Amino acid sequence: MSRDPNDIVRVYSGPLIDVEGYQQVLSESGIESKVVGTALSASFGSAISDSIELWIHNSDMEKAVAAIKLHEAEKGKKHHHEHSHPMSDPKAGQAPPRKEPYINPDPAGN
């Protein structure tokens, strides 16, 4: 049975950087996708939020959602470990007051 080329659904809409990232994830999972709306972004910039969309074939929806969720879970774990900071370090104290240098108001020294 062949797939109907018109049976497509939007799987995500948002900023171009996110859409391109998800498109890469789907491509690595063997899912064909199409980015739509880049012309609007070029014309109006960020005036139209979530104008970039990622479309896939309807029959790939379950597989696509699973791939995106797995990617987000892995990204969350990676992000958490890379940027953690030691909790045992004390907070920095207040900076000492600034001491201005003395300038003699009488340059002749009188």
C-alpha cells in the first residue's frame, strides 16, 4: 500500500533553530520531513512567532513524537551534567568599599 502524499501533519512549530534541530533528529530516525514558513521569517523576522513549521507524513507521527521525546530527554540529561556547578562553594561576599585616591584641590600646594 502506498502512502498518500497529501496525508501530512504538522509535528512542530517554533523558532527556526528548533525546527532545524528536530528535522535533523527525524532524518536520523529515517523520517522524511519538510520545513515550511522560512519565507515568512525572512520577510517579517520575529514579528510572527512560531511561523516556522515542521511537517511529516501522518503515518510517521508516532515514530516522530517518540524520536523527539527521546532527543529532548537526552538533551536535558546532557545539559544538566555539562553546566552543573559545585554546591559546596560559598557565595561570594560583598565587594569591599572603593577607596578613591586623594587629589589635592590646590595644585600649587598652598
